[in-house]
Amino acid sequence: MGLRNYWIKDPNLSDSGFKKIKWAEREMPVLKMIMERFSKEKPLKNVRVGACLHITKETALLVKTLREGGAEVYLCASNPLSTQDDVAAALVEDGFHVFGWRGMNQKEYYECIGYVLSSRPNITIDDGADLVTSIHKIYYKISSNEVAYILNIIGELGEELVKNIMGGSEETTTGVYRLRSLSSQGKLLYPIIAVNDASSKSLFDNPVGTGQSALDGVIRATNTLIAGKDVIVVGFGRVGSGIAYRARGLGARVTVVEVDPINALRAAMDGFRVESMSSASKHGDIFITATGNINVIRREHFQAMKDGVILANAGHFDVEICKRDLEELSVKIEKITDCITTYVMKDGRRLHLLGDGRLVNLACAEGHPSAVMDMSFSLQALSAEYIVKNYKNLPRDVISVPREIDLTVARLKLISMGLELEEMTEEQKRYLESWHLGT
Ligand code: NAD
Ligand code: ADE
């Protein structure tokens, strides 16, 4: 197969894509400020960025910012069901190299990663670490179907890839887990900034962004009434807690399932019922997973569920709700809409899975609101600049977003919201630094 400049669903969809990108711009003032500075200073001049992100209107503004900074950007989808095809078309018309469409299969997904890697990126930006783990599998010669699909595209490039890379960044919790696993085995090949873990990301994007957009996904897919429903949230971490609060805000009775005693206790003291998965599966109407873990809802839980339950996942991969068990237990599988698959059990119960068990906020809605992505993607843009300036001195490890960048993004966001920060007086600063003033 010859190399492609882009691979998307339909270039003719661009009009609607341009309008959506313009709409997102209104809510992304911090990224806009960074774009204006990048346009003058060109901190990413001659840098090739390979990005594996959800292809949305917000991502469009990130890649435009990187290009204003001087970068050449190659973008592929970070999930087979999250691409907004009209946005992809607008980006292609605007001259970007974009690879991905809604509904791609596994082979196509990895071929698209191959096209991004064929650009020999200097910086990688990931959401879930599929780009980075692909590079590592190729380097360490770990064979799999996925690697074979990529090698079909990039040919002999293989190990050469790593030589060009200055550093990378990672957008989500699951991606950071995977990077830490590589790092703990001493295998991480270049420095990667854990954007996910910055305060101005994980305190807002994960709970506030996913909290709202996961429920948006459930509602858009089903138009079900949340009020009065028995909602089971599995995982009460950053994402799950956001979903639980918002489901309660809409009038649901919310139960939390947790394995971590501290997070379970937080949920309990915030007034949620805390139960095991086996107890919760008997009474829930709507189940939403947000654990980053595998098979948290499985055979024995499906067997106990009521007729008509709705199953949705907000975690990164489609592994949290065990689809294989669902299939094996079913006598019939019906596609009700693009977003609802109904599994009919032997005893006639019908369990409805949303978005094929992929992240419901992106598969069945539009992902996080732009105003939240403003912070996450401002961190991404500033992290790319930081890598270019500092890569020679960075360790081959998972590194934190520098505190100054984190605070800058928070400050700019506050300013853009017309909010004022209080300033400490000199006396207050001295007081906090001293130890001899007491009772
Ligand atoms: P987190 O580590 O803060 O929370 C995960 C929670 O799940 C933890 O409290 C953990 O104890 C719990 N957990 C793990 N296994 C469990 C099990 N078997 N049963 C019950 N609870 C269990 O992580 P997070 O930042 O909340 O991210 C969760 C997932 O959401 C990750 O996969 C992340 O990548 C993804 N994510 C998705 C979006 C989105 O747009 N959909 C946005 C951000 C993060
Ligand atoms: N992750 C969650 N929401 C997103 C969005 N709107 N754009 C890109 N990535 C996202």
C-alpha cells in the first residue's frame, strides 16, 4: 500500500466540521491565547508531531495551535468510535494529515497509527498510549497482529523511529498506567509528560468533563430519564466520582462499587450507598463503569441483572464490561440504533449496551465540553513547547507537567472566566514561612 496523506470517511463533510471547530473556539480562550503566542514565537518550528487523539472539534483546535507554533502535525484516532467525521474532513481540507473515521476496524485503526509513525515524529501525543506502546512493541520486536498492520505501512522504519523522538505526552489515566508499567521495567525509550496528572487536568477534565459528558452520552443514546433511577457507578476515582455526583444531581439514587477502601469511604461519607458488584447488579437500572480495569462487570453480574438495564462504560478501553460474556449468555443480539446493542438472555431479559462498551461520552455524544478541553489541551500545547526546549535534559521516564505550566493554565482559565484571584500580603507570606508564631 502506498503512503497516504490522509485517510478519512468523506472529505465532503468539511463544511459542518469547520462550523463545529468555530463553535468550540468560543469556549477555548486559553488555548487561543497560546495559539496567538505560538504564531509569533514559533516554538515548534521544524518539529513533526505524531498525535493519537480523539478526533473532535477540540482536538482540531489543539492541532491548529501546534501548527501555528511551527509544527507539522500527523493525527490519528485514539478510539475506533470517537472520530467526528466532519471535523476530520475540515482538518484535511485545512492541510492536516488525518487518519481515522467513526467505525474503523482493528486493522484499519493500527494502519492509521502506521501512517502517523511513517512521518517519523519528533514528539508523540497520546490518549491511551496506543502510539507509544506501538513504538515500543516495534522497538522490542514484540510481534502481534497490530504490530504487523503497522509494519505493513512503515516498512523498514522500525527501530529508526525512536532516534527522531524528543519526548511525548499522555492525556489519560490508562495511558499513564501503561507508561508507568514500561518505566518500572526500565523499558521506556524516551521522556513522556503525564499531562493527565496535572492538577488543572485531572481535577477538571476527569470528574467535571467526563461527569457531564458520560451522562450526556447515556441520555443522547437512550433519552432515558435519570431522575428516580437506580444508577450504579463502578469506580469512584476522578472520573467515577464526577459521574456519581452528576447522576445524583439529576435525581438518581446512586450506588458506588469500589475496590479501594479510601475511595469507598469517600463515597460513603459523601452519602452514596457503597456495595459489592454482586449486590449492586441485582437492583441497578443503569450501570456506568469508570475504573480503567478489566471485566469489572462480567458473567455472574449479567446473570443477576434486571430486565431492561442499561450498561455504559466511561473508562478508556472497551474492556470494563465483558462483551464476550454478554455474547455467550445471549440467544439474540440486536442493534437497536447506532449506539444501542441489545443482548437478549436465555430467560428473555434484555440488557442494553451503549456504544459497544467504548467510552460512552465520545461514542454516543461529543466528548467533554470544549471549556474543559481548553485546559487539557493548553497543557498539551505547553508540554510540547517544554519538550522542545528541554528534551536534552529530561530523564527517560514518566515526568510531571512542570508546576509553573499547571498554574499558568489555571490562572489563564480564571482570567478568561472573569474571575479574580486574591493575593497574599507580604505579612501573610512571612507568616506562612515562619515557625515561631503560635498560641
Ligand atoms: P482513577 O484511578 O482516579 O479511578 C479509578 C477507580 O476505579 C479507582 O478508585 C479504583 O480503585 C477503582 N477500581 C479499579 N478496579 C475496580 C473494580 N474492579 N471495581 C470497582 N472499582 C475499581 O482513574 P480515573 O482518572 O478516574 O480514570 C478512570 C478511567 O477513565 C481510565 O480508564 C481513564 O483513562 C478513563 N478516562 C476517560 C475519560 C473519558 O473521556 N471517557 C476521561 C478521563 C479518563
Ligand atoms: N476526551 C474527552 N473528551 C474529549 C474531547 N471533546 N476532545 C478530545 N478528547 C477528549
